[in-house]
Amino acid sequence: MADDELTTFANTGEPIITSKWVMKETTRSVSSLNLNVETKDPLKFLDVIAGTKEDMLKFNIGHCTTTLASTFSQFIAMTVMLEGRSDFTSEECNEVSTLLSSGDAVSAEVPHALDRLALSIEESGMIEEFRKQKPEESLMWLKQNLPKIYDDVLLFLDQHGHRAIMEFDLATKPWSLVPEDLMRVLMNMRPTSKTQTYKSTEELIASLKTPKKANTKKVLRWLLPLCRRTVSHREGTKAQVILAVHKLRLAVRRLATMMYHSWIIPDVELVFYFRLHELKEYIITRDPGLLRKAVQRQQYYTKWCQLKFSEMNKGWPEPLRVDGPRVTSGDVKIFATSVCQGETVARACVVKDLSEIYQLRQGDILITHCTDIGWSPYFPLLSGIVTELGGLISHGAVIAREYGLPCVVGATHATDIFNTGDIVRLSGDQGFLERVKVDASS
């Protein structure tokens, strides 16, 4: 191996060595981030918010480091398993996914915690009465009628209340700001008492079919804990970055309230549609042109949220052209990357935007662009997951493995090809999704 190749390999491998320290350092730094400054001056408080730029950059670099460590360890494991072959089969992808599954993934904590809350309410015998309450009043109802569960809900909000759909967006309102959304989720959940079991390292290695050589399994016994640790570190730094974003979100909302009460802006939500330098200039000058610009962005925001972008971008990201797939009669089968084994035939629920989630029924196969932790309440309802975006350690893949749901990712144009109500077969074993007809008479 040439010197420059050795240097590249060493530089790439460095994050694996430092990922645990990076996760701990990121956790410590985010914990010490304090934006609760005593001032009623919007301009001074805006300077405090602007002063977090270097901190936020440091947190994101930390997450990039642990992501690189996770990716590199995954690459090593995949290379070892291939034993010199150049292509992966669906079965081999499934085995790599199994190796990467870990019971301590942060993403898995939220759906499990929600499931426990919903199960507690059901076991109380008061589930129907709880469902009759208005979401805005149901938290107080829990306090009066089920105080232990009320305390558990508060604990959940304290630990996970900053998580949400589109949680990196400052304008997003997570559960801690709108707890009635969490109450709606608990009212509609159908909990399960099934406990997910995890195989030991030896059991996992013994179950692998891909490795043909004895030495391969020996190497994998050493690699498996490393792969799982780096996935856990990646999940940990992501959670911390999201917590930092939430602290920034609360600060910006406090600034918006100051500006609103000072008659600077007509709507507190408008603050999210200024750029930072525009906001400072507007507070000083009250330039109506800047206010109009923010209002226009707010009006376009919903449309912008529907834009799709390539997974890989070079230079300025450009939205993908929405030409749609070319589908001919009978051509309704697509192949994708399998990340969790299993096969199921069920009704499809296509969700292009979370506002369409009301269509979801118990036992559906969810087909969507991608998922994040805000989708957690709906996973217990599913029999399978299909996403257009994602990889072996994306959020949907991690959760699918936690729930043992067949799952494929990278299913390009799936939300355009299939429709809600279609009966589809999802094969996590072979990595495909197809529309089928079920003959009830046979």
C-alpha cells in the first residue's frame, strides 16, 4: 500500500478511535449551552443568539465525526463479510443490518417509551374515558385521574419533549411546546406488550450465512461491538445536536415574544423567516421591505417543504425535477436496499406529507420519503416500512429492526408509483415492493 493510501486510511480511521470522546464532549458542551440571559432588549438578546454560531458549528462537526466513524466501521464489516466479492445480495445486506442493530439506539427509546405510556393507560382500565377528552385538556385529566401516568408523561416530555418531526427546523413546535399533540398520539396508539429481544454477539455471528471462511467470523466477533458502539455514538451526537437546536429554538421564540410585545413584528412566527443579518437590521431600522420579504417566505414555506433533493449534492443543491416515474401496465414492482428481513402483504399507506398521516390504519405498510424520530408514535401500527431515502443506519432502518418490521430503503419514486389503498407485497428478504391482487376465494 502506498504512503498516501496509508495516510488516507489512517485519517479515515481516526474518528473510530475518537468517537466515544467526541460524543461525551458534545454531550458536555450542549449541556453547558445557556441562552437564559436576563434582558428585555431584543437587540442585545439577538446578539446572544448570534453568539452561538461557533458552538453550533462545533456540535455539528462532532456529529460528522461520529457519523464518519460509524460509516467507516460499517464499511470494514461489509468488506470483511464479502470475502473479496464485489457485490452484495439482499440476504447479505440483511445480515449487515442485523449486525448493526443495537438495543441502546437513542432513536429506539422514543417509540418504546410511547408504547409503555399507551400500555399503562390501557391497563388502567380508563383508556376509553381518556380518549373522550379534548387533547388540550387531557393532560390535566391524567393529573386528576391517573397521577402516576401523568408523572410518567412529564418525565417523557423532560427527556424527549424536544424531539419532533422536522426537528432540525427552528420553526417546528415539538411536544414540549404543544403537549396536546402528544396526547393525540397516546389517544390513537394501539400499544403492544411484546418485548424486543436481542441476540448475543455469539448468537449473531453463529446465525450468519454469508461468511464462508472460519477466519471471517473470528474477525466479525471483534468488529461487531465496534460497529454497534459507533452507531450508538452517532445516535448520541445527533440527539445532542437536536437538543442544542431546541435550546436555540426556545431562545428565538423568546426573542419573537419580545419583538411582538414591542410592536416590532405582527406575528411571533415571522421571526423564523428572517435571515440573521436581516433580523438585526430590521430591529434597528424597521425597514418594511425586510418585513415583506419575511412574510413572503412564510407564504412560500409550505411549498418549499415539498421540494425533494438528491442524496448526493455537489455545489449549490438544486431541487429534483418532478417528472415522476414512467409506469406501464403491470410494471409495478420496484427494487430497493433491504435493511430488515421479513415479508408481508398488506394495504399501502402513502404519506408524502405528515398532514396525510390520518390515512394510516393498523397493519399498513408505510411508504414515505423518509422518517425521523417524530414519526415514532406511528411505528407500532405498521406491518412494514418503505422509504425513498436512507441507508442501513438511517432512522427508518434502525426503528424497523427494533420492531422487527420488513423494511427497504432507497425505493426511488415509491410515493409516486403506489397509492394509499393498494395491496402490496413488501419483501425485506429480497428487497422489493410490488402491487398485488389478493384472491379472497382461493
